[in-house]
Amino acid sequence: MVGITAYGAYLPRMRLQKQVIADANAWFDPGLKGLAKGEKAICNWDEDTITMAVEAYTDCLGNAPGQAPAALLLASTTLPFADRQNSVVVAEALNLDTSDLRTMDITCSQRAATSGLLSALDIAAAGKEAVLVASEHRKAKCASREEMLYGDGAAAIAVGGENVIAELIASQSQAVDFIDHYRGEGQDFDYGWEERWVRDEGYMKIVPNAVNALLSKSGVSAGDIAHFILPTEQGRVPPMVAKKLGIKGEAVADNLLQSVGITGAAHVMLLLAHRLEQAAPGDLVLVAGFGQGCDVLLFKVTDAISHQRAGKGVSGHLSNGRPETNYNKYQSFNNLLEKELGKRSEVNKQGYLSAMYRARGLTNSFLGGKCTACDTVQMPKHKYCVNPECGAYDTQVDHPMAGASGTIATWTADTLTFDYNPPAYFGMVTFEGGGRIMMDMSEVDAETFDTGSKVSMHFRLKQIDDQAGFRKYFWKAIQV
Amino acid sequence: MASGIKDKVVILGAGCSKFGERWDCEPADLMAEAFEECIADAGIEKSQIEAAWQSTGIDAYSVGPGAMPLSMGLRLPNIPVTKIENYCASGTEAFRAATYAVASGACDIALAMGFEKLKDTGYGGLPQRSRGVANDLYYPNLSAPGMFAQLAAGYRGKYGTSKEDLKRAMAHVSVKSHANGLKNPKAHLQRAITMEQALNAPMIAEPIGLFDCCGVSDGASCAIVTTPEIAKSLGKEQLIAVKALQLCASNGQEGGYEGWDGSYVHTTRVAAKRAYAEAGITKPREQVSMTEVHDCFSVTEMVTMEDLFLSEDGGAVKDVLDGVFDADGKIPCQIDGGLKCFGHPIGATGLRMLYEMYLQLSGKAGERQLPNPTIGLTHNLGGFPHQNVSSVAIIGEYGI
């Protein structure tokens, strides 16, 4: 048996109220008012496809160091790097055992995640474990429909041959150069075609074609499908496709248009993770990925499914949001404005790649040092032990701190220094089990945050160099 | 056991430029302004100076590296000149180097010159700086007030002081320094402020508001040192001697090991203990006449009162509010306005403090002259509260 063994998700906490987009832009396009319902998940300035992928994997499998899947696949059309394998950054941030790890970025289509999942399942069929993470952070033009419809998020699906919670029954892939939208090389934004044409010639023909091929070869009746997942920003399309196929109306997965927005290549996995939270043993789950053709996967939920999960899951993240009503903040975080950032932002952002490579144990993986002579944990790792009673030379081994619980010892909210989301919060964090470090904080709730607050560690953006197209990551403390 | 520096070296002369936004001055202009006062006070010729030390904290934004700025700025006669940088303790470090050179007998007369040209950045506050290629990868991108605001959070956490009480004590520190600065014609900021202004000023880095921050200034300050014997031979009657010069640098334990709670500065305590021992001071609260401490931010000054053992641990808020460190208090602090109002041209600051102590001990401090001070203490603190360099210098009348 091969199939899904675990699932998880991540949604940024900021939830932009769609009404504020309409308030700002309906003077230009009154049609936006009709879309101004609910909210959408948006990245903080220090979140991107990579950081969300790390969170989604953690939600799925935890962040215990040394996990050793055979493959980590990252699906996205908004990878921060066109040539620096993004999945490797994710793997190091997760402290995976990278000594025998296949990594791969899968991109260039809204179908990337289903294609990636099929590849992961092939690896599972060969007797190994693989994890697909799908993550997306798309930009949309001011006053566009996409701005109303797109959200940011990520999901992770682990596959293997043991403890399978949803067994793969069959799959079908068809390739069609149907261009409902595209994003050309060097372009920030999607360019789309008329929705009605996309609906009638695309979703209503291409998806049923692929699904029927799968159903006929697997001998499953459409009416027996319990969960039908078809991600699309056209809210009425999934029920229409379902009806055409003979799938029950209640099987159609909610596209979360008014709570998350469409998270692009990640959306199909986000919806899958959401439905798995609700699935019962024996349920048939049909997953369709649409984009230049269609991938269709049919799963059957097993008795092993458990809803007692360590992570928050989609539901947990849905209820963990913070309403954001500042449209300018959204535009600023997505670099959609020619914004005056101030002279303090004009610092040398050089990457110093050799230094980064040396420091990547700390910066990518949040490794400290543990003295083998006295067990003192210290950050960063150092040639000499920091314990004044010890001071031993060259005794420290890597000590993963990403999962450590911390307490705020000192802090401030700095309005003078440059920050994309001022004030900048930073201070001294003391860890349970030893170690402390002066570090940045994120997602601070000024009402409840103070000395003594408990924090967890999260991989976030530290600095963005728009000119050089480079970005640096480090870990930040977030109040638990 | 080393005998220490006490009474081995005296200040032959001291000088200080006007501090402030000296838009029309190059660093060399500021140096010359301080030096002319200093050399006239010392009563010697430039050619009698045998070695010099230059302190600048952020040379990248002013004169560049090396010691040529001082040597060329004063057209010194091809003597050894060395540049010293050690954060905000740089000025005291230059003085330490010159003092040690004289004490060692390597030279008879030495110059310490500190200066900084900070107002060519195009924005307020200290310049944005790299903290090193590797450190920048993970250090928070913090401002100086952001660094020292950590002390406020740590102090509150330890003593349970309310935000309001702490802020009032901080405001008192600044109101006091503004009152002092008003009497100092060389001070950058020469105006009084009220408690209400200090309490209600725009927030810079919680809980540090605008009036909790020192001035960012251009300026230069210097001292010429020699031995007591040479000073006497040159006709100097009132000798102001170095009693102690101590420096302490963090090794990472405060920031990296349990024990330090963020409510104090470890290195200041270490340096102060050593300095008191070197100077033979056993009861600092009784024996120190006045202090010039590193009040980069009001909360730093407040905490420093405890770190110098002038206040009990947890007692600084009350002492400050009781006026212990006011101009008419038991131990006046920042009688010249301090970093707060005299200003903080980083490399000059340590020497500016010594300049004020020298004036006060010589009875030459004009309108702000304190009655009969005998022992003055200066203190610098550079870096972060959790990793820094701290200096403590004590000077006083020779022979006491």
C-alpha cells in the first residue's frame, strides 16, 4: 500500500479584510465590490514561499532534527530563487538528514503540486518516504481581480508505504497547452483570459476528461467520491464540474475563497489537508490539479487516519488569524509601492556568500553548541565553552535549537532602526535547557508581549536586497 | 601585584571644542579648536609632545582609518601617532594609552585626542553600521536606543518596577542633564526641559523617548599628560592626577550564559571595583565628589548608578528621583550636561568627561563649578548591554 502518511498546513496570521481593497479601488473598478467578502491570508514582510514551506512541513511532521525522508519536493510558482535550490534551504531549516536526501523544486504551473505529489508517490512506491511541500506567495496588481482572490499559504503532504492514512488508488495526468493565465519570465504578475472561456473550455472540459479517464480505469463511480478537491478562484466552477461528472454536491471541497484566498500552486494541497481533517475511513478522495492539463489522484482513506494531530492543521491556522485592515501595509509588504523606506534602509546588503556558508548551521538550521565537557548549551557555537567554570576548548557539538522553548528576558520596540513593519522588536531570549541569544521577534502582539513571555523559534526573512535579488533568512522569536 | 596608575601621571592641559551640529567644520577644524585650548592650558610647545593617540569611534563616516587624521590635522612633528577604537570607550582608551606611555617612562609628554564627525550622514541618530560580515547575518538590526532599552525591560523584570516609575526616573535624569547643560556654553543642547516634555516625547525604542536619548554631535576633546615631576618643573601648581584607569570587555558570558538578567551592566561593575581598588576608594558613595557617566540614554545613566555602587541594587530609581545625582545633590552627575546635552561625538566623549573633571577639580568650571570637588569619576560604555566594553577613570587632586 502506498499513499499519504501525514499532512499539515501553514497560513500567515495576517488576514487582509477584502473590503479594504474594495474601499481603495472600487472607484476605479466597481466590479471589485462583488468580491469584497471575507478575508485573505497574507504574508508578513518576513514571510515568503520558503518560510511558509518550513512551517507547513513542521505542522505536518514536527521539527525534530534529523528526520530522514528520501526526498523533499517543493512545489511553487513563486520560488524566491530561480537558481539556488529553494528546497535545500527548506531542508536545512528543518534540520533534515541531508546526507541521502533528494531535493527538487517543481514549478511553472498551478499543477506543480499535484505533479510533485505524483513524483513523491513514485518514490513511495519504490519503498521510501517522501514529503511534498507546496507553498505560494503571489503578487497581484493593484485593483486587479487577482488581488481580491489570491492568498498566501502552504501545505505539506508526506507519503510512504507504512501507516498510510489515504491510499493511492489511481492517478491520471493529461497535458494540454491551455493558457487560462500565464506569467512570463521576468514578470511579477499573471496575465489572464476571460473567465467564461476559462470555465467553459478549460475547467468544464479538461478536468472531466481527466477524471473520467481515471474513473474508468479504476472502476470507481463518481457518485461514490466523498471529497472532490478542485482548486480555482472561480467559486462556482467546482460544483459545476462535480455536477457534470456526477459527483455529489456535498463532496465538493470549499475553496476557502473568503477565508484564505487561492494560494496558487499550494492550494490543492491546502484543500486536501483541510478535507483530510474531516475525512472518515473508507472515504474516496479525488484530487484534481488544473493547469496546462490536469493531474487527477484518487485516494481511499484508511482506518489509520487520526484527527489527533500535533500541528494546527488548516483548521487551526484558519482560527489563528489576525484581521488586518491596512491595505497600504499589504502593498508595502509585497513591494507593490515605490515606498520611502528612509536612509536607514540604505545599508550594505551584500550577501558575503562564503561567510553565509560558514554560518549556515546557525542561520539556516539554528544550531547552537553543546559542550561535551559540561553540557552547557550556547549560541552561537564557539571554540571555547561559555560556562566560566568550564571554558573547555573545542568541546562543542552541534545542538539544534529550532524546537526550543524560549522566554523573553529583555526586549524593546525600536522605531528608529529600519524595519519593514516598525517598530522592530528584538531582545534577549533565554531557552529552556540552556542557551540564550539576542534576536529579532515577529508577529508581536503589543498588548500581551512583555518580559517573561514564552516564545517559539521560526525561520523568517531577515533582509531583502531588491537590487541584487537576494534575501537572507534567520530565526525569529514568536510569542506562543 | 601591580602598583596601579595612582598619582603617576597628571593632566598638564585639557581642551574641548564646542560640541554640536558643526556643519561648517571638518574633523581637523574641531581637533584644532580643542588642541589650541589644551596646549595653551598646558603651557608647552607642540614640539614637546612626544607621542599621541587618536580616538574615533566611527571613522568610516568621517576621516577613514589610521592615525593620519590627527597627525596631519595638527601637523604634529612626525611623532608616533596611533589610532584607537573601542566603541564608546574610545576617548578614555586614548587617554589610557597616553597615560600608560608616560607612566612607563617611554615618553615625558603625550597627547590624547578624541573626535568624531557624525553629522554627515544625512539623518538623525548614530550612523547605521555593520557589526561584521558574520554577525550581521544574525544580530538584530538594532539602533543604539534599541540596544539600551533592553536594560529597561531587564530592570523591570528583576525589580518589578512599574513602567511609570521607571519612566519618571528616566525623565528626571534627562531633566537634570538639560538643566546642567544650560550652564555650559560648549554644550550641544543648551535648553531646559520639563518632566512633562520628557515623559510625553515621541517614543524611540520602548521605553526610551526622544528626551531619553543623548545628542549626536560633532566635536573634539583632548588632554596632554605628563608626570607630576615634569608638570611641577613646567610651573604647574595645582596638579590633577590620574587615580585609576580601568577597562573591562565582555567575553560573552552575560549574553551567552545564565546569571545575567539584563538589569545591569556586568563590565561596569568589574571595571568599577578595579578602579576603586586602584584609587584606594572604599566607600564610593561617600568619597566620589562627582561623576560623568555614559548617559547615552537616561536608563543607562540610572542603571550605571547601581553598577558604580553609588546606589544600592534596585535603589537607583529612588535615588534619582530624590535628586542624589542632581547638581545640588550628594553626587552630582553630568554637571556639564553629559552625553545628553554636552553631546556625544563618540571618540571625543571619554576625553570630554575628563576635561570636565579637570575643570571642576581645577576650579575652572565657571558658572557650573561645584564646591570643592576632590574626586571625579568618568565612565564609558560601548556596545550592547549584554556585550560591551566599559571604562572607569578616576581623577583627583594629586597626593590625596
